[in-house]
Amino acid sequence: MSRYWSEVVHGLTPYVPGEQPKLSNLVKLNTNENPYGPSPKVLEALRAAVGESLRLYPDPNSDRLKAAIANFHGLQPQQVFVGNGSDEVLAHVFQALLKHQAPLLFPDISYSFYPVYCGLYGISYETVALNERFEINVDDYLKPNGGIIFPNPNAPTGIPLPLADIERLLQANTESVVVIDEAYVDFGAESAAGLVDRYPNLLVTHTLSKARSLAGLRVGYALGHQGLIEGLIRVKDSFNSYPVDSLALAGAVAAMEDVEYFEMTRQKVIASREHLVAEMRKLGFDVLPSGANFIFARHAEHDGAELTAKLRDRNIIVRHFSKPARIAPYLRITIGTDSQNQQLLMAMREILP
Ligand SMILES: Cc1ncc(COP(=O)(O)O)c(C=O)c1O
């Protein structure tokens, strides 16, 4: 606390990211990173970008990257916005598109950064309860609103929502922006990217942190109608003209272009998830159906906090959310390599009687 703070700072409740431990011997299954490294072509592009040209500012419009992203999704570069991780993209989305008189709607159990942006930008919001199976029911969002946002698959549940439901929501909700946060879409949900040509109020956000193994590079993007993208560019150019640095641009272009590597690693993660889910169920866990690179699981006889602590004693870190109470029994476990998943299962067998 400092008397020099602006008034707004006193009222902030910042997001708390998962731990990035300094110890290297931990099995780190707490922040939904990819267990595989980036494509060798990305590493090559990064090495090639290290040089004298770093004295220059990067391209403020990230044109090459926008072209690579547009090409991957079959869209036009004017339908693409890029930023320093999708967290930054989302921050601009909240400010540029979601701050209105009527409240923004998002699920009561969802990405915990959403209420933080609302606090930062003074956006009024209402949460909409997930149903008893932890699913999003789009009909619950058909009420006056200043915007709608949710991840697909949702986080931290991992449950995917069928594209038909998203389209039904878009048909019924035409007066405000609908944001689908597709951070985990490549692990088992249908992308809404193909709908942006048809719905001028649809914005889809993506990240290179998950399926493209580049959490350390900080690149994310949004896809939408040119009008929405122009709004985002206005905010970005009032904040930081160069959010994506030269190295990130070079690496991200190579990542978007190496479709083969992307396909291979995401299929490996999906296969490992299916195996892990089956084994966890054998141990008595109730595992929600996941379309993500993590699972959300609880054990009827063991408390979520207790299991998290016992795993930590065995050098395995997973994520536990103590609030809201409904999710306190659950553990959010990132899919690791098969060997990491085996270590997790072995530890669970020791912990469970
Ligand atoms: C639902 C969701 N959206 C967005 C992000 C942000 O990803 P990044 O800022 O790494 O692009 C995360 C990160 O975990 C997430 O879980």
C-alpha cells in the first residue's frame, strides 16, 4: 500500500497466475503448458532473428504474422488482431468491445481473469451459473447484456460446447459482441473461427501458449469482423504500438506455418489425456469430460486442497481453486508427457488408501 497510488489501484483485485517454480525437478502440471517443446522450425526462426536488426523496432502492424494466421484459418489479414499473449488481447477486447451500460455476461465458473479486467476497466458484469453438470447453457445468456464471453472448452472445467450452440447464441444475440476464448480449442472443441465472416459481432481469441508450445514467447490473437479488429487496433495504438517483439514475430510465424508439428503434438496430448482420464477413473476419480490439455477431477473421499498438498510433497504440482465452493473438491491437472502422467498416477496410488 502506498499513498502515491492512483485511486484505481486501491480497488484492484489482480489475477494470481499459477506458480512458476524455480526448482527444475518438479513435475509441473499446474499452468496448462504444452509438455512438448516448440517446433524445431520455430527454434530455427528464433535463432535466425537474433542479430543486429534487433536495434530496430519490430513491425508495429505484425503484417507477416497476421498473414500467417489468416492463412491458417482461411481468413483475411484485416480480420486478425495480434498481441502479447491472449491475456493482452483479451484486455484490449474488454476495453474496446465489452464496456457498455448493460452488464457483460460470463459463466460463474470460468477463466478467473475476466472479473479482473472488469475491475481494471470499470466494466459491470453478471455471472451466469453453469448447469448441474458444469456445462454452459447458451439459453441462459439470452437476456439484456453488454457482451458475452466464455472459453470453449471452458476453463477450468475443460468441457467443450458444440459449435451449433454457439451459432444459436449468435443468431439470438445480435446487439452485443460475443467473444469465444479458444485458448484450448485445438485439444478437442470445434472452432468458431469459420463463423466470423457471417457474424459481425463474433470475436474469437486464440493463443500460441498451448497447442503451439509457446507460452514463453507471449503471442495471442483475435479473429473477427474488420470493424471489431479496427476497434482493437485503436486501443492497442493508444497503449503500446509494438506489443509483439521481433523475436516473437519470427517464432510465431514459423509456429503458424508448421502445421505438421502442431498436428502431431496436439494429437499426442489428446491421446495421453484419454489414457490419463481412464486411469484416474480406475482410481475412483470423477473426471469431467475434457476437450482441453487439462482435466478437472475430484475424488469422493479426498479433499482437493489435501490432494494438492500431498502431490506437492511428492514434487508434483497441480492447480487447486478454493473458490467458488462448488469447485473446491476438484484438481485441475495439465496433461504432461506419458512419463509425467505415470508419475502422477503412481503418486496418486500412494496417496489413496
Ligand atoms: C481460458 C484462457 N484464456 C486465455 C489464457 C491466456 O493465455 P495467454 O495469455 O498465454 O495467451 C489462458 C491461460 O491460461 C486461459 O486459460
